[in-house]
Amino acid sequence: MCVLPIPVKEKKLMDVKLGELPGWILMRDFTPRGIAGAFQRGYYRYYNKYVNVKKGSVAGISMVLAAYVLFNYCRCYKELKHERLRKYH
């Protein structure tokens, strides 16, 4: 049986080899509609995997909360760093 190779454009990121990566990135759609579509696909993939399940847990919600906390920590790191080095006396 002959297996036909999958075109680089249709491959998922995890299936792309390192040499094919620049060509794969250039084939992506970087228009506002393409970027919005990518975010929408990611949201639906996350929602169906962690939130919309028969036996759910707090894993989906806790990951969103952890990402929010990490994002705010990174955003305020500069101020927190100066606060840590300040002497109180």
C-alpha cells in the first residue's frame, strides 16, 4: 500500500519537521480574519477538551486561573522587583 505524503500546509505544528518549519510558518494566514480564526479554534479545542465533558473537574477552570495569575505576575514583575529590594527602617 502506497502512503501519500501530507502537504506541509495541512500538517499540525507537532508533525512539522525542523527543516519544514520556515515554510510552514510562511503558509499560515496572518490576516486579522486568520488570526481570529486561530484563536477561535483554540478556544473551541480547549472548551471541548476541559470544560464540555461528561465527568468534569476543576482542571479547566484552574488552568485559566493559573494563566491569569501568571500573566499578571509577569506584567507587574518590574514593580515587585523594586519593592523586594527596598529597605524598610
